[in-house]
Amino acid sequence: MTDPFITLDLHGMRQEQAIRVIDRALLHADSGTYQIRLVHGYHGGDSLKTMIGYRYRNHPKVKQIVRGDNPGVTVLVLKALY
């Protein structure tokens, strides 16, 4: 069983690197995983944030994409909490 809440730090990664890290987390996420919190930052631009929204909006495991607790975080919701 994987962690129910996964956090990935994507700071300093290029889009291709971030995709590999996110895809690996999604591959290993099981029915006990609720969310993957992606920390991409925002001072260096929004290319990772934009890529995440575009690439994962139709992923079969991703039910919803929401903003995190600050502009540098995006959350992939895999399963509703309630």
C-alpha cells in the first residue's frame, strides 16, 4: 500500500523530468492513495503548472486537479476523502 498523501518536489525540474516523476507516482498509486501534491513553485514561471493541468486533466487515475495551499502547489486528486 502506498502513502495516502504523496508530495513531490518538482523545483528545478524541466517538464520532461517532472513528467517522469509524476508518471512514476501515478503508476505506483493504489486504491489507498487520495492525493498527489505537486510542489512546482511559481517564482520561475508557470510552465510546470500549465503542463500539469494540460497533461493530467484526462488521466484515468486523476479525478480532479485543484490548486494547493499556495500558487506554487497543484494537487492531483485521485480519490475523494469523503
